[in-house]
Amino acid sequence: MFCWSRYLLWLVILVLGTSSMLSACGQKGPLYLPDPATEQQEKTKDKQ
């Protein structure tokens, strides 16, 4: 017997899971490496 509601439930779970993983990819925009000078300034601010 074909149970369409079970397949519909799995399809909804699959779509929601995939969309949540894709939306959680991180920061929007181009990736960059911070300047070493900026990194040093942040470390000294944390110590004070």
C-alpha cells in the first residue's frame, strides 16, 4: 500500500534540512584574511 503522507513528511524534512545547512554557511560576502597588525592590536586590547 502506498502511503503518500510518509513520503511527503520525508520530503519536507529533507528540504528543510538541506536549506538550513545551506543557509548556515557562515559570513556573507568575500572571504579575507585579517591583517597581522590588526590581529596584534586586538590581542593587546584583550589584555588591558
